[in-house]
Amino acid sequence: MSVDWTQARPFHQFDNINVSAASATAVPEPFTVLGTLFSAGYGVALKRKLAKAKLDKEDIS
């Protein structure tokens, strides 16, 4: 891997930057992970609430 850097005022120029798939691994952002866990927990809670409401409705009848 090589990187060339040329400084010409007022800009900086980088050349020959190579990133291969082997050196770059995907890391999820923390809020993505938290959002996924929250939505899964919310889905489970909603399912339980609906199941309980269905049982309560059957008990009344």
C-alpha cells in the first residue's frame, strides 16, 4: 500500500490510496444496534400485550 501526498497551497492532494475489502470490515454504528434491539423488544412486548388482551376477551365471553 502506498500513499503519495502533495502539498500545494491552499490545497492538499492525496494520490494512490487503495482500500481493499480484506482490510475494511463493516462495523455497525451504536445507534443502529440499539435501534434494532429496541424495535425487537417493542415487537415482543406488543405481541404479548395482544395475546393477553385476546385471553382476557375470551375469559369475559
